[in-house]
Amino acid sequence: LPVNPSGGLKAKGHPIGATGVSMHVLAAMQLMGEAGEMQVPGAELAGVFNMGGSAVASYVSILERAR
């Protein structure tokens, strides 16, 4: 199961606040088949997990490819 085909948030410099948005955009790109060289063939589901602050806020999103 592929995890972080983009290299993860640390590979981007981990911009505080923008990380959650970035994860959702990359997941949506995978589901739309627009992730270029990072594309996971046949991606239909994506999971996004983000923690904020000192691990006091945790968010989980499950995205599904539109049919």
C-alpha cells in the first residue's frame, strides 16, 4: 500500500498551517488521476491524517473517487 508518494510533508519543509491543505490536495489529485509521476495506479480511496499544535487537535479524512 503506497504511503506518501510525494515524499511526505517533511520533504516540503513542513509549512505549518498549509500541511493539512497540501495533504488533501495531493489526495484529491491521486483520486482524479492527476498526480503525474507520483500517481498510484487505480487509486479509489485516500486517507489523510493531520495533527495540530502539541498533538491536541487530530483530524482524519477519508476521500473516495467519484464514480
